[in-house]
Amino acid sequence: MAKPILIDEIHLTIFMPPGLRAESFRAIRRTLRSGRFQAALRRAVHGVLARYAALGKITCTLTR
């Protein structure tokens, strides 16, 4: 089987406002690292890709 060809990478960058208290910072980090959040993000990305017929044959991965 032929290897897939990388045609694009899209990066999501998340910023936090300055001055957040440590508790807020930890809560945000915990959420971003949670399996539940990552699964929801994966479903959202796949849902958007599914709306475009031209992308029907691609595969994508979500990594950290």
C-alpha cells in the first residue's frame, strides 16, 4: 500500500489572557489535556471536513 502524501497542516494556537490567577491557568490546562476535550475537538474537526465532498477521500489526525 502506498504511503499517504502530506498536503497541508493546520495549527490551532490557544492563548490565555495575561494576569490569570494560577487556579484559572491550571483549570484551562487540565481541560485542554483532558481526553473528553480532545475527543470533542476531534469530532468537531471531522464534522467540518465531512461537509466538503472534495475532502471525502482524505484522512486526518489530531495530535498534540
